[in-house]
Amino acid sequence: MSARMHLSPAHGAHPRDPSDEQLAYAADLLGLLADRTRLVLLHTLGRGEADVTTLTETCGAARPAVSQHLAKLRLAGLVTARKEGRRVVYALPDGHLRRLVSEALNLADHHLGSQPASPGVIAP
């Protein structure tokens, strides 16, 4: 096995075969995560609550784009929002999602640390 293919064993692997419904939900979820801006937003919210201004500064996208991404994440039930005066404060209430984002970034770190970076390419 090459260094590029060496991954640590999964901890807490799913104990049984997933249902079709679970697979469909997981595919939809991973599809939502397959956007760099949304991944940055979720990673940032994994550290704590933030408003749109803070999230816009963090991810470097235009405010309207950030608002659209947040709307998609809210619609999917992945983030929550509450009013605080005139601001809307967003949060990532699900520890599972926080860990999923963290693990995806850990995998990227492991992968990129063992070979030269190739933007947008995941080696088999």
C-alpha cells in the first residue's frame, strides 16, 4: 500500500448496513459539504456562533453569496439562526456535523502532508 493510500482505521464505524434512506441522506449531506465556501462556513461555526459579517470576513466570499449558502444550510437543518438585536447569529448545533467537517479536514491534512498538493484532485 502506498503512502498516499494509508489511512488510519475508522473509529466508531457505523455498526450495521445503512438503509437506502440513510444512504440518500448521507449523499445529500456530502453534496452540501462539497462546496468550499459552505465547508469554511461550517468549520467556522464549529468553533462557535457567528454573524454574517464575521462569516463573510472568514470565508472571503461576497456577502450575498454567504447569505445564500447559509440559507441552503438552514433549509437543510444543518445550521440554526437566531436574532440578536439587528444581527442574525448562526450556530452549528450538531456535534456529528462538526466532527464530519473536522474529519474531512483531517483527511485532507493527512493526504496533503504525504504528497505534493494538486488542487481539486483526490488521488485514488
